[in-house]
Amino acid sequence: MVDLIKVSYAQTGKSASLDHYGMREMQGRAFEAKDSQYLLLKAPPASGKSRALMFLALDKLVNQGVKKVIVAVPEMTIGGSFSDTDLKQFGFFADWHVETFNNLCIPGGDAGKVNAFVRFMQSTTDQILICTHATFRFAFDKMNAADFNDTLVAIDEFHHVSVDGENRLGSNIDKLMKGSNAHIIAMTGSYFRGDAVPILLPDDEAQFKQVTYSYYEQLNGYQYLKSLGIGYHFYQGQYIDAVNQVLDPHKKTIIHIPNVNSMESTGNKYEEVDRILDALGEVQARNPATGIITVKHVSGTVLKIANLVDDSVGRIDVQLYLRNVKSAEDIDIIIALGMAKEGFDWPWCEHVLTIGYRSSMTEIVQIIGRATRDCKGKTHAQFTNLIAQPDAEDEDVKKSVNNMLKAITVSLLMEQVLAPNINFKPRSRMFEGETLPPGTIIIEDATTPVSEKVLTALQNVDNITAMLVQKAEVVIAAVSETSTEVINKVQLPKIIETLYPDFNDDERETIREAVLTQMLVQTSGGIFSGDDLPPDAEIFVPPGKTEEPITTGPSGGDIGGIPKANQQFVKMGSKFINIENLNIDLIDSVNPFQGAYEILSKALTSSVLKTIQDVVVGMRSQMTEEEAVVLWPRIVEYTQTHKREPTMTGNDPLERRLAEGLAYIKRRKQEAMSKA
């Protein structure tokens, strides 16, 4: 197995510590925005979003004139996260209590739940109701938007919403905002949708106060978890023959088998579970009361295994058992298909093994979140994706390559999600002598001050990055060394123009530079302070710049001209560069996905890598005029260096792409001459 990402954390304990209200760091940050009518809370799994909502909702009920609270969750099992909670014991002014008859996350038909919902809304005393997204949608059809006046509507796992015309939940949110004074709290662990459809209309989204708590803040502030790895294992043949190579029976593991319609599946999900059980050892028994299976491993260890793939009546017993797990000894391995993802809490989980690619970034974030709970005795969490290795002789080689590219897309985006925070501050908004917090990059805007709308856009750099990484051309760059200029100067500007059509060229360029700067910082190890650099650090000084006088490093050695300790550096190759010396020419020259390519080059054989690259060439979109213009200087340079034009049959994928660009330019020139 090869890890495309390996991140270590400081174990500060900060994200788990409680303030005088009993709030964790994220919850306190959300509570600071309690007076906002529309609030979007973006925070990772296990950060405490459910309790954050309790604090916010109770304040609105007690202090802000809100009379009712509706909490909508995607599925019934998640409703348990909002059960009665004693908050006064930690210092808060009220407890969270839900009347039994107002908890609609229970078995039963939709009609009865809709009636209960309407009855709740008509009651003059009932205050809090828990229901599923589906119940909320059906009930909304029976009511008017104005019926939700003085009501807080909280949508958990908000990424299920979109502006797509078929997404009724998204339509209902829009109607609430336009036709009532309802308060709305939207919560999500991932604001990325795999289908690239916006979650909210731009005008609606602009009205939401955004509170963001990053994955890095969450994990860095844990007490026990030290590191997280995201890796891949490539197999040939059937995946069930490769499971033993990546499955450690001594680690608490969730195994997600592939959808029965996917190329990785054998078509028989029950048989796949049986073969996984056999790979783990000798099946001994299935407890008739709990449904838990015991398997004796060859080491003599008896494993307790939950089968959530079996969708017979017995699965309810298994779910009930898992809901009441109290210790690490209660369960060892969970095998699932569509379950045990979002909202599933098993803090002892160390490893999530997923077979086949997952096209949704949100789904991956949720799956990884099962293993990133902080837990005593757990120092490392691992996500492993078992992926079919492309074979040139395989009829489905194109599909295999496509699946691998999609898996890599997730890694590229997770690299951004898991990286330390980067904040941007215009020079024009700094006061003399101001000390900026770590991870802050200054925008030089002396000529044209940065506008408020650009600053708002810079708060959503992660969304821009997500759209960039999900573009096929960019993923191809991770495996074929595509020209960096095409990504940085063609694809990225297109995305920014799509998102911000009313921005002028200078504003879009500011955003482009910010996105590339953040990606450079995050893929090169983050920002380093001057006093944290190694004694032998080599400082890169761009042409035309002069470095400050040589100073003494932290261990007493001469480190080649590092300025004051409070200055910040980013690593470029083997050298460090002062962030203040970064310029767009330097940033534009860096391919932020080069690391992924290098790792893949080591993990895959040359024949497999060539198979991928050959298929990639055939999968490319047609050459565009914009890309041809960007490639032209490289075409000229290549021709001068090699004394020949690039050819379509060259071994180097970049040469072949340059040849495509040259062919496009020649064709356009011929067309122009024929019209003259």
C-alpha cells in the first residue's frame, strides 16, 4: 500500500477542551455567531456540530424570540445525535430536551410522521422536533412558508441540499428565506458535492454567516490521535483475493464493499461478505440476539464482526447493538455497503477500508471521519482505498483508468482539506506594528485596494480549489505531467470567471494568485516560522531581491540569512523562501500536483503508468484556443531545444500535448488563410 497523504498533528488537546459554558473550541466559535438569522456551519465529523446546534437553538428559544426548533437529519439513525443532553452541568443556562412524541426519527410510515409534524407546528407549547429530511420535505408540501415564522429550521448534513430543480430540500430553503422570517442553521462536514451542483443559489448563500472549523484545526487539537494516512492499494483480478494484503484484523476496521453495480463488485454482495469472513479466520457463531458474528483468527484472537450488508430483519438487531457499544472490546470489524458513513459514531475505529473508488468527495470525507475520532489508545487513523489496477489487455482498461483518476482526485482535494489554515489580509487593512497570526499571507494592494466582495470570495478559496481539482484536465496533470501553465493560466481562471462573473480582471487575478499561493503552501508542508527552520536550511532569494543580514539559527548555527523569527517561509523543492518574497512568476511555475505524480510513479510499474498515460491521452478534451495560446511558448522552446517539432508519437506525454497544440495552431492558421 502507498500513502498519497500522511499528516502528523501536534496533539494540543485544544479542540477537545471545554470553556466555561462547556463548549469545545468549534462550538464556542459557532456560538459567537448566535445572533445570525442564517448561519452556515462547516466543521468536520466528530467536531461536535450536534451539540453546537443545541447551544445555538436554546439561545434562540430563550433569548431571541424564536418559538420552535426543527432539526432535520438525512436518516433516522442520525437523529440519536440530538437526544436529551444535560448542558447545565457544564455551565450552560439550559438543557436540551426533546419530548418523545416529537422525535420522528423512529420506524413508521411517512403519513403519520407528517401529521405529527403539522401537529407540532400548530401546538402552542411544543418547542423542539427531530425529523428526517424526507419528513421535512413532505410536511413542507402541506404548509406555507409563512407557517415557519419565528421558527428555527436546522438542516444537518447540509451537503444533501442543492439548487438542482429536482432537489426539493434546496427549493424549500429558498422558499423559507423569501417567504418567512424563519432562522436557518445549515451544518455540514463537507461543503463539496460530487456532482458539482451548487448547494445554494449565490444570492441566498451571500446572506449566510459562515463559520468554518477546519479538519486541520480539529485533528491538530486532539489529545490522542497523532497522524492520519490516506493510501491506495492496487490489485489485479478480484478484490476479495487482495483484502488480506491490506486488512489488519488487530485494528478496529470498517470495510465498505463496492456497490453491486460497480466494476469492482462480483455481483453477489452476500458471497463477498462470506469470503471476507473466511479470509479473517474460522467463523464460529452468530449471536441470535445481537446478530454479531464471532470469527477465530489464526492468531487465536476471537473477532466480533457486524454485518450491515445483510438487509434482512436481523440487521435491526445489529444496528441496535452498535448503537449501544460502550467499549473497544464490544466490536472489532464492521462490514457495510451503504451504511456506517455519515453520522455513525464508533470512536475506536482505526482503519476504514473502502473497495472501489467513490466519486463523491463528501462521501470520502464522511468515511474518513469514521476513523478520525479522538480516542485513548488510538494514535493513528488510516483510510485505504482498494482500487483495480489498470491492465492494457483488459477490455475495461479505460474504465479502470477513469476510476483511478477519480480516486486520485479525492486525494488531491483531501490534501487541501487536511492542510493548515491559510488566511489572507490586504496590506491596506493592516495598522502599524500589527502582529499577524500564524498562517496569514499579506496581499499587496497598494495600487488597487482589495474590495469587500473579493475578501468574501477569499474566504471560499477551498470551494474554488475543489472545483479545480475535480476538473478532468487537472487530474490528468497528476499522472501525466501536463503543462503547469494550462492548469494555472487556463483552467483556474475559467473557474473563477464562472463563479464571479461580475468581478473585473484585477479582482479575478487577486483570487487566482491567492488560490495558487494556498495550494503551493499546503502541498509543500505548510508555513514555517523563522525560528522553526532547521539549522542547515537553505534560503532561496529570488533575482532582484536582497536578503537581510545573516543571523544565528535556533541551534546556534549559521543558517544563511534568515530574517526575524516572526517571519514566515514556504518550502520550494529543497529550499525555503520568505513568503514576502513570493511572486506570481514563482507561484505560476509550480505544479501543485507534482507530488502525487512522483508518488504514483514509485507505486506503479512503468508498464502500468504507461497504460494510464496512453489512456489519458485518448480521454483528453479537445484542444482549446486558450490552451494552445498558453502552450505556444513551450512549443517554440521545445522545437529550438530538440531541433524538431513535437510529435504525437513521442514517448513523453507533454510532448504529445505540445504536438496537439501545434496541430491546432496550424489548423487555425490554414483556416484563416483560406478565408483571406
